[in-house]
Amino acid sequence: MTAIRSGEADRFVARPPAETKLFLIHGSDSGLVRERARKLLQALVEDPADPFQLVALDGDELAGDPLRLADEANTIPLFGGRRAVHVELGGKNIVPAIEPLLKAPTESAVLIEAGALKRDHALRKLFEKERTAAAIECSPDSAADVQRLINDELKTAGLTLDDDARETLIALLGEDRLSTRSEISKLVLAAHGRARITLDDVETLVCDASTSAHDDAVLQAFSGDIESVPGAFERLMATGGEPSVVLAAALRYAVALHRARLAIESGQPIDQAMGLVFRSGVGFGKRGLIEKHLRAWSREKLFRTIRALADLVSRTRREQRIGAAMAERALMSIAEGAKR
């Protein structure tokens, strides 16, 4: 049995055993799933951006053509070296595609990236019982994990954090790794030119999101209100809004909806699960709208949205010239996705 618990996962993905060729990364912390998947791919191939080294497959498409995975996994690298196949799990069963890979060693490593899987989920059970496979769990960060992330970012930026600010920040973070990193990065960016981050910074940038002007654009997008999103985004930009900040708000909201969906599917009443959404700072007081979103958005669709937003947040910061266009397109894509 090869079940890698969350506390052991970082060491494992940094140096995966040579004899292990099949990997399943799963968990309720979708940001941490994404982060560990990227780190593992970097360990499996020399250049994950090289299409000859890394092949990306959609899980739902693979379910309709299960033999394709075996074909890809047993393809000999054209130019030598290492090769990997990355599958993003959707809502369909891909166990028939995995089973042939367990009968003999494959040429390429195979990584399945998934959301939260119950203990009796067929895919999780399959990976946990095989010696040459590994199921890597991604649970939400503990207070100690958040503390370490904060310390690492502050050390790199040469900043200090007041004790009361640190205590408040730790209490607010930890629901999702990508969201945690986004909030810490926002504080570091705001403190540029100063030596320390204060409680006022934390309260202004992290706590006081309930009255954010980004709410309208984000909520309209998740409501599928395609006609209203452009106007809301235009008003936001006209009042000094930042594209990366509105995408970070959308990311926080998507993460919160995803966690609330998981809680509901585990038997928690919807009224109680809504508390997880209110912590995102988006949609505070709009209970009816949030309930509508929780019923309309599946956990699989939210997981895919989280992955897309996480990539775009960093891109809009790097490519500021086209950041606004990317952010508006992302909100429109969310609105279009809400209609499906």
C-alpha cells in the first residue's frame, strides 16, 4: 500500500522513487493539489513546458477512449530522456484506463490530478494498494504550515510582520494553498519600500474584503450574468481596480464554494456550509445568491475553475499590459461556464 499522507507529501514529490511510475494527487485543498502536481512534474521531467516531455490529457475525454492512456504511457520519448503524462480528472470514471498500466512497467510516468476523493473511491483504492503507484493526499494547511509559508515569503522580501498582524493573518489563512500564497503576496507587494507589515495592512487587504468593489464583477460572473459582467468590470477598472486583484477575489470565492460543496456532500447543512463562503470576503450578506451558486456549481466544475484562475493571477501580474483583457476574459469564461 502506498498512501502518502499530507505531512509526508512535500518530501515525496520533491524526490519521487524511481520505481514509482503512477501518481494520484488528490485532496480538499485544491490549491495544494495544484502546487504539488507542478512540483512533481518538475521532478519527473526536465522541462514540463516541452510537449515532447509532458503530454496533457483531459480525464473526461480519456474515459471515452481508455486505451489512449496506455498508448501515451508506453510511447518511447522521441529525443530520449524522461517523459510524463498529466491527466486532469473530471467527473467520469477512468479506472478502465488505469488498470492496464498496472500489469507492466510503463515508459512514461503518469500523474492524475484530482479533487477530494472519498476513502472508498475506486481510483484512490486502486492507487493505494499498488506497490508501483502512489496516492498523495493534500489536506488544508495547519497553523504551523501557514506560519512557515508566511516566514518564507517575508524572508525573501526582507520584511517583518508585527505580532498582532501575524496572529490575525494565521487565523484568516489556510483554507487553500493558492489563496494563502495570493494573500501573503498581496501584503508583501503593498509593503514595498517599507520594513514591516502591520495589523492595519492585514485588516485592510485581507479582512476588509466584504465591501470590496470586486464583489459585483465576481458574483455576476458566477451567476452566469454574461451581459452584466463587462459593465461591472469596466466600472471596476475605471475606479482604479487591479486585474490581478479581481482575479484573486474570484479565486478566493471559487475555493470557498468548492470547500462548501465538499462539506455539503459530506452531510453538512447548506446553511452551515455557507459560513465557509463568507470567510472568502466575497458575497457577504448575500445568502440567497451564494445558495444559488452552491446548487449550480459542481465540485468538479469549481475545481477546474480554480486551476484556471490560479494560473491567470500570476500571469496578469507578469503581463500587466494585457492583464485587464485577460481578467475580463476570465470572468466571461466563468459566466459562460455557469450556464453549462
